[in-house]
Amino acid sequence: MGRINLYQSGHLFVAAMRILEYRHKAPPTVQQVASMLGMGPEQAGRICRKLVETGIVREIESGSQIRLLIQDHLELEGLPRETENTGLDKELQKFQAKRRQMDARIETIKQEREKKKKALFAEVEKKLKQDLSNKPE
């Protein structure tokens, strides 16, 4: 499965929260949601932070754990539907652009070398022909 956007991630996250709350009769933690969705806790935490920022989810401290509650599920429809580029994606694109430039530069250097090599062989061949033609028999 390819990358999914925040809109899809948000819907999945909230759906997992609802299922976990129904099963355990208590608000879930980020770790429980991550486990249910089969994603890493970092990715789940990133999605959770965005949902908290937009007012969709609310965090409640319960003892030593942070539990999640759905605050306004209608706000899910306002999430962006396009796939976001992360900083890593931008850096990768920059690297690939530099790599293409470097490859093009290497190719031009190779072509110049090949031209110089042909010119050198032509010059050597010309000198040899002159030496052979000047040589008395």
C-alpha cells in the first residue's frame, strides 16, 4: 500500500480509537492505536499530534498514561487530502537533483576525454605516417 494522506490517516486513527474504546471500555492510548493499525509509535504520535492540533482528538492524562478522546469528529473532513512531503522527502529530492547534475557533468567529462583521446591517436597516427613517408628505402 502506498503512502496515505492525513485525511485517510485521521479517519483510520479515529476509527481505531472508537474500536479500542468499545473493546476496553476506556479511552485508548497512542500505543494501543498504533498497535491496532500496525504502525510505529512515532508515526501514530505524529498523526495524533496533528489531530490534537486541529481539535479532533483530546489528550487526557490518566495516572502515568495519556489517554485519547474524540473531541470533534466532524473536523476530520477539513483535513488535507493531498499527500504531504516530509522534510526527508524534500532532502531526498534535492539529493537526487544534485546526483543527476553530477552524472551529467561526469558524462560531459567522459565525452571530452574521448574527444581528446581520438585527437591524440589521430595526431600520433599522422606523425607515424609522416615518419614512414619521410623514411628512405
